Amino acid sequence: MLFNSFAFCFVFFPLVTAAYFLLPHRYRWALLLGASCWFYMAFVPVYILILAFTILVDYVAGLLIEGSTGRRRKAWLVASIVANLGVLAFFKYYAFLDQSIAALLQAAGLAYAPTDLGILLPIGLSFHTFQSLSYTIEVYRGHQKAERRPGLFALYVMFYPQLVAGPIERPGNLLNQLDHVHRWDHARVVHGLQQMLWGFFKKLVIADRCAVVVDHVYADPQAFGGAATLLATYLFALQIYCDFSGYTDIALGAARVMGFDLMVNFRTPYRSASISEFWSRWHISLSSWFRDYVYIPLGGNRVVRWRWYMNLLLVFLLSGLWHGASWTYVAWGGVHGLYLIGAIALAGVRGRVVRFLGLHRHPRLDRALDVIITVHLVVAGWVFFRAATFADAWAVLGSWLRPDAWWTGFAGLVHELGAGIVLTTVVLAVGFVGLDPWGDALAKGERRIAGRPLRYAWFGALLAACLVLGQYGSAMFIYFQF
Amino acid sequence: MRRFLIATLLLALSAGMAYIAAMLVLCRLELGGAALIHRTGDYYKLKGGNSYRKFREFRADSVHDVVFIGSSHAYRGYDPALFTRRGWSAFNLGTSGQGPLNTYHIVRTHLNPSNTRLLLLDVYEGAMEQDGLESTSDLTQNLVDDRAAVAMALALKDPRGVNLLTVRFLTKDRGPFFADSTYRPGGYSVRTDSVRGRLHYVRGRPLKLNADQVGYLERTLEHCADAGIPVVLVNHPYPWQSDREKHAAFNAMLGDLARRYRVPYLDFAYKHTLDDEDHFYDHNHLNQAGVERFNAALIPELEAMGLLHRPAQ
């Protein structure tokens, strides 16, 4: 079920929320588990069996890990990891690996035809696999007690607001909250709904509008010059942010209405002054997952320099692969890994340049320049994320270096989509960039508009904007495919 | 809870005010011959053209031996003048992309046994695969009857339906933005050109009917049965190169439906002697030469089946 659907907004969410508060506490977990199953089965019903398998394996693994010591304890953890990653590998990476092997063998002159098993990727598989894994790892580390109630553990993996696109929760946060008694709290409910509204605005008014231009250009990027591809790439940077953080805001808001606090997943990432800061503000639940369960166990930065670089690169390559079974995603991760390694290696040079230019006396200007550079590095990286093939990615990047063909296809793009629609999209996108820090702080409750009339005017305007300017249809959230 | 309800009401009020203010500005200000609202979304259609004229020409107090209804296949495939020549009064209420969701509301608000002796419903799978937005966009701007416009916009169950209605009411005093030179009295549209060169015919796509459209087709048949309006379902000719397998799947569904509701169903899709190039002006619409041959075959069949008849003197 999509958050941006009639069924969710006007049937599922109000009914589940109302029933949640009407039921006594002891039945609420069952309601939420049933609702979460219903929510998930609205996509491809049979894939609930995969979730059931993951839940069963990790529930049992948690108990076995807690009840054993030494090598046995480690063996149960390894079994859980193998089972989880095995499911992920089969459903998400089988075709990718098979095709990659075929390409490799064909390049070596050997005949090999990849087998199409017709596997459909279960929605949100990477999210709930990682969330479930974090439970067994935390139990193994002794940070979390094994959950003895299977229903409650199932709800931890399946909690509907964050089931298909995160945030990737940790048991220490979500599992423990499932036991709390939540009472109707007017301020909290209103705040949750306000955050949901901000999420809908980002998804419907910004992300899905940007998608119209982006999809058109990226469907055949080789037909366009630098102006069109640059516009589409800037808009994609905004689209993916608003799509994913919009989803997260709706998820956090829906959970907050019922009394749950989910992890913050975004903190205005395009205000970052470095790539490392960007990753502390973008998809925080995933980057912290990789930090805690891959990067630090590998030794993090407490190793010799070349190992440190390798650790960084490996984590980002894995992060790229987590996003999608395609070499372009791996390249996107690799680009970010190289950015980070470059930033560390060139830190001394950067300091000298800053002093040479006298920017150290103007820290705000220095930061502003860093933000601009960081944003453009991130935007360039998105080309690999969005392009369907490397040929398309190189065509986009190459088009920026060809001033002679700068305007190729631009007039056609405007004519095809309509000048008004392209212009409206650009105006909204630019306006949003200015509005985002303020709107984000309001949505998270870190800021408050003084005076009730102004508050109502703001949220009323947001709702009206969703109605008037929203791009309706049934556009999926981009991150559902991961 | 009382506080929450008051807050919800206040939010709805402020959103309503902001919505009306924004729509007023976007509907009243024009740029390049169209209101600004048309520049903000690709689903808005300008008021005017074939649909605008036919609903102003249609007289609910006149008696029609046959009323045609359906998508562009209907208003480009059934020429009232050809029926008139054979002594039958006819009117064409077909409109662009019109599926049963829209047909149902037009039938309910415009037709009754006194003005319609036979309703010829052209059923085209292409229109029934759509969600009805295209047609609702056209009809909400061009229908005269408010009830039909409101009902079909709300039937979309989509905020775009509300926007289309708002645009309708805020631009009601505005005349049509354009005229259709192919329009002919009786709600018909004529095309005399033919397919030139080879067209690409899409084949092999599975039939994916919109469940709401199928539901509304059944509701239309039920309504006509209750109201006493005789109905005949017709498929107009398709080019030979079009997707026969897909049509066969559609035909099976429709045949079953026709039997259940006991309405005659005439499938001319591939029961014709027309030529893909000479009798069609694109990949699925007849030109005038095609319409003349098709209608010449259809009228005697309707007569022979006793579907076209005059009331006893």
C-alpha cells in the first residue's frame, strides 16, 4: 500500500490509528501486526512468506544466541547472517550476479547464457533484512535481550510505517517501545500529522513533479545537451531527497501519532559542508548501520592509513550495492568512497588553500563555499545512481563538457512537457531549497510558529499546495525498490 | 478529542481558504490564451471543441431513435446524418477517451426512455483500460449539466477530480478557448484524410481493464434496464493489423457481460471489409469513407434485429 494513495490516507491510516487508541494495550501489538501484514500484502501477497522466514530465523537465532556462549554463540549469529543475506542475495542479487558472470565469460570468449528465474524483488527487502539483522547482532553483543514473545518480535520487523523504506530501526529503540503504553496525546498526534503533511508535500509537490522532467531526460540522456542533463540532474538531486525524506516524514509522523519515536533519517543533507557531514545527514539509519556493523568491526580509522582507506571504500561500495543490483549503484557508492578518501588525503592542502585565500577569517563564507562544493559533488554522484547504464552516465557527464552542444534537445524537452509545467517545476524546486531548513525544523518539532493563526495558515497552505500542485497518479517511492 | 476535532476543523478551514485563493488566481489569470492553472498540470483540458458544442446542441426534450455514446470511436464512427438519411433521428454523445465511468453519469443525467429509443454503447477496450481522468477532464469543462460533472469528478476518487470541478466552477462565465472545425451537427466529428505510410501497430500487450470501468459498465446496463432504455453494445471496426488476441480477450469478457444483462452485442472489430489505409485516418479511428461503409452495414443489422423502431402510431 502506498502512503500517497486514497486507501492509505482515508481508510487504512485513520482506521488503524483509531482502533489502536480504542483497544486495550494488551491487544494493540496484534492490531499493529495484523495491519502491517495487510499493508505489506497490498503489494505482492506471497512475499509475506519471505518476511515470515526472516522473522522465524531471527527470533529463534536471538533465543539461541542468548542461551549459548563462546563458539556456539558466534555460530548462531553466523547462521542468522547467512540466512538473512542468503535471502537477500537470492531475491536481489541472483540475476545481477548471473548476468555479470555471463558478461565476464562472454568477454573471455566463453559461451554462457544467463538464466532468467523471473524473480520479482520483494518490496523493501533490504530494509527489513538489515533491521532484522541488527537485532541478532545486538543480542550477540549483549546490548539487547532476546525477545521471547514472537508476535512482538514480528511486529519489530514488520511495523508498518517503516516496513518498506525505513528508517532501519535498531531493537534498542523500536523493540523496547512496543511495550510502552501509549495514550492519546493531543500535542503529539497533531505534531505527527504535521510531519506527515510535510512529507506529503515533499513527495507530491516536489519529488513527483521533478520526476516528470528527470524521467524524460534520463530515458534517453544521449539525446540531450548539457543544459537539459544538468537541469534534470539538479532536479533528480531534489527528487530523490524529497521522495525518500518525504516517505520518512510520513513514516515518522504516522508512528508518532500512535506514540512511537522512530529514528531521524535526514537532517537537511544539502546543507552539508563536507561529504562526511553529508553522510551524517543523509539516510542516517543506513549509514549508522554500516558504521556500527561493518566499518567499526573492520577497524574503522584505528588502523594504518591504507587500511582505513580500504575500509571506507569497501563500506561505500557495499552501500552502493545495498541500493541496487547494478554496477551503476556500486559506482555511485565507490564515487562517495573516493570523495571521502580524497577529503582525508587532501585535508592539509585544503587547510593551506583556506589560509592562502584568507577564508579562515570568514568562517561563514568558508562554510558556504564548502556547502556549494559538497552539493555539486553529491549532484555529480547522483548521475551514476539515476542513469540506467554506464553509457548513459558518461553521456550525462560528458554533455556538461560540451558547450557547443549545450542546448541540444532543450527546446524539445520544454515543448514536449509544456513550458508552463517545466517552469512551475523549476520555480517550486528553487523555492523548496530555500524553504526546506525551516519546514524540516517545523516538521521535526525543533521549531514552532508563534501564534495559532499563522500556524494554521502555514499548514493550511501546505495542504492546499498538495491539492493544487500535487502530481497525482500512483507514483511509487524510489526507495521501495531497494 | 474535542480539541483534536476543533483543530482539524480549523486546519480544513484554513486549507480551504488557501485552496480557493490559489485556484482563483490560477483560473483568473491567463497566459498565452489559457488560464495559468493549465500551465501547472498536464491533466487539465481547455474548455471547447467537440464536447463543448455537442452538449449545448443536445436537447433532452427531443426524441432520438438512437443515441451513440462512448469514446472517440463513438463520435468519429457513427454519423447521425447517415442514420437520418435512412429515416432515423440520431445524436452522438461520444467524447474523447470516454469510458463507462463517464458514460454512466451522462446516461443518468441526460437520457431517459422519452428521449432515447435505443442507446448504442460503443465499447472499446482502450477506453476501458484507462482510469477515466482524460475523459473527466474534458467533460467537467464542457458538460452543461452540473450534476453529471460533479458525479464523475468525485467518482475518480482522486484530488485531481476536485481540482477539475473547481476549475469548472471558477471558469463557468468564460467561453470556449477553441473550436473544432471537424464538428458536424448531431455531435459527430468528420475526418476525410487517410493513413499515410506504414503505422506502428502495438501488439502483444495483455488486456488490463480498469476494474472501476468494468463496474461502471455493469452499472450503466443495470440503470438502463431499470429505466427502460434499450441498449446495444457495439465494437466498431478495428484495422486488420491491430491486436486481435487482445480484442479476443476483451470480446470474451464483453460477450459474457452481454449475456448476463441480456443486451445484444455486435462485434464489428474484424467483421468488415475495410482497408487499414483507405478507411482509417490513424491506427484505430475510421475516416469518413470507413464510417460510411461501416454505418451502411450497421444500420440494416440494427433494423433487422428490431432495435431501430418507431413507436406504434
